[in-house]
Amino acid sequence: MIETISHITIIVRDVEKMGNFLRTIFDAEEVYDSSKENFSLSYEKFFIVGGIWMAVMEGEPLPERSYNHVAFKVSDSDFDEYVLRIKQFGVNIKPSRDRVSGEARSIYFYDYDNHLFELHTGTLNERLLHYSKV
């Protein structure tokens, strides 16, 4: 039986640069660095982002951007603070898709290696309830 997501792994050109991205935008906690001894395919670091284990490995990243993304839940009261962090960091922000009124707030943004992230204020239950009323 599937219990939950174990971890998310992304491949990046520069592990240190991505670590700074995760710490600055997501308040990620670095918990492992393989620079002293590598046990996997390449140099990697592990982070905790919102209670989720995120592995960042050095390698050839995605060749192009897509809508595939990882979305993290944030409270509506913290949303504007995160938007400010993202804008101050200077990464590319994707224009938001059209939304049904009341669907919650989101911001989509790319890292340096074509990975798309989203910060979203809603939950699945809220969305399903809202869609059932439309």
C-alpha cells in the first residue's frame, strides 16, 4: 500500500545554487551533503521542504520547460510574503493560468534548470467543493 510521497529528486547543473534557491524561497533545511563521500549517481544534497524530503542531484537538467510542476501549500496569510521572496530572488515567474473565482491563489516560477514550482493557498477538498458549485 502506498503511504505517502517518499521524496522528490531533481537534477540540476549547480547543486549549491539550487540549495540557495531552496533555502531562500522555501526555508528549506539542508540535512545531507555528499561532497565528502558520494553514495549515489552524482553529487547531491538533501533538503527538507515543508516536511518533504527533496533530493538535489548534479547532472544534466531538463532541456526545456513544461507545465509539469511541484506545488507546495502555503497559507493565504503568508502568500504575499512568498511572492515577494520569489520576485526579489529574480527567477522567472510564469503567468498564472485562468482561474475560476474562489479557486485560491497560486504563483508559478521556474528554477535555473527548467523545473516549475507552484505555491498554492488552497487544498484539494476546497477545490472539489468549489468545482461542485460551479
